[in-house]
Amino acid sequence: MAAIKSHSSSANQSNYRKKNHQHCIEMELNEKIQLVLSLIKSNELEHFCPHAIRRKMLALSRCPLGPNSSDDDRMKIMRTVIAIGNRVAFELLIKHSNSHRIISSLWVAVRNRGCQFLGPAIQEEVLKLVILALGDGTQLTRKVLVLYILQRMEKIYPLQATKTSVGHVVQILYRASCFEIIKRESESCLMQLKEQYRKYNDLRREHDAQIISMALESGIRLSPEQWSSLLYGDQRHKSNMQSIIDKLNATNAPFDRLVDQLAKTLAEEQDYVHLADTIVHFRRLVQFEQNIDEENTCQHSNIVMAVDSIILIVTKMITFISYIYDRTGSYSLYKNPMKNHFI
């Protein structure tokens, strides 16, 4: 009887130590997450960390991280961690890319599709003239529309505004299916602006979405800040750009490919060697993503590893931001201030 009691007492003590250890792990993870959130919310970094990352880290802080969490909770945690990792990889890849080369490739891709971007001011003027010509439901041939726009622009923009360049801007709208096409026998087709695009903001959004879509088709990824800078010449439109990007699933490139590209880029950039140790953690998250539907992927020990990895990754990203901020006095997602690759 004494031996049975002794064995029972030993088992209870073992269970107690195990639960206590698991509780300590849970507390430690929560403390680390709160520390990362406090860094993100600090005065200097609050506006520099992408909103999507802040929002997902906040969501992660509200998840139950203990061993007794449900299967659904653990799956939610794993998917949240992977989503954060994907977004951080995307942001870091953008910041380490040569902006001049990317933008050059973008405009080549646009021109290859018979389209053209003439610059923020001229593009806006062309689109407003399209509204002026067709905003009341008027039907015009493509040739007449282009000539109408050209006559009103050639005095202000004599070099940039040509029949070809204006026609290429109209082609962007054509590709975006902004026109109803009315066919006529033995005559040129008439174009009528669809009703939902007869206001400038609606037409402009579809125009911007079409250019971003062309970039994605060519494997070109830019941040909302970069798109705002390119298409508008300022940073006031980045929230609209983010909305378009989300709708087009711009950051939904395969996670493993993003990580491979980031690893290659970091290997070539000696200035960023302090980010190199994030790659092993990114690859761990890639492995979890690729096996997300397997039974053991979301077991508690893997959740602990995944959360630990994302904490290190986000912390390294914050350190990177702080490093640039300290050296330059400013930080922006739409340029790489350390290499002066301005857009």
C-alpha cells in the first residue's frame, strides 16, 4: 500500500512539474509578444511598422498559447504566425530590392501591353478628360476620344501628350474593361464609359488596379508606399493602394518563394548581415505552412517554436527599422535610404 501511495505521489509531482513548466512557457511567450508590441507602439516606430503586421501581432497576443488550447485555436495561431512571417518577408524583400531596376522593369511590362504611364499629373489630366468626354454616357470612337483629349492637353504638355501616348493611357482603361463596346457594321466601334466608372475616383481606382495587376503578372511586387509614390507622387494614397493590393492578393506569392528570394538578396547585401539569421526561422514557418493540414503540425510544441520564430523575426525587423532611423533620421517603406535607391 505504501508503495502504491509513493508511486501516486511521484506521478502527481511529475504532472505538477510538467504543468508548471508549460505554464512558464506560456507566460514567457506572452511576455515576449507584449514586448514586441510595446516596441512597435513606441513613438519612433509606430508609424514605420506596417499596419498589417501590427494588427496581426495584436491578434496573436489575444490567442490562448497554453497546452490546453483547442485544435481550432492552435490552427488559428499557426495561420496567424505564418501570415505575419509572409508579410515581414515581403516587406524586407521590397526594402532590399534595387528600386531603379524594379521600376524600370515595371514600365517595360506596362509598355509591352500597349499601355503607358505618363507621370502622376499628366495621367490624372487624361483620366479627368475621359470623364469629361464620356461621363454623361456619351459614345465616341476610340480615335475621336484620343483626339478630344489631345486637343486639350497638347498646349500644356506639348512633348508628353501625343496621339500614341494618350492612346496608351486609354488602353489601360480598355484592358480594365471600363468601356461598353458598341459594334457597328462597316464603322469603328463606339466606346461608352460604364456607369460605375463615370466618377473620377472610381475610374482612377480601376486604372491603378490595372497597372498593379500588370506588375503582378510580371512578378513585380511593390509596397503601398511605393505605389503611392509612383502613381501619385506623394504618400497620401497609400491606404488606397493597400486596399487594391489586398484585393488583388498582391502579397499572396508562395511563401517559400518569398523566403528564397529574401535569402538570396540578404546573401548579396553585406550591410544587412544582421538579418541573415532570420532565414532559418522563415524556413521553419514555410515548413509548417507546407504541412499545415497534417495532424501533428499544430501540436503545442510546434506552436511554441512557431511563435518563438515569429517573435525573433519581427524583433529583427524592428531592429532593422531602428538601425536605419538612427543612421538617417528618417525611415520610409518606399525607398531604401541606406542605398539611396529613390523612386
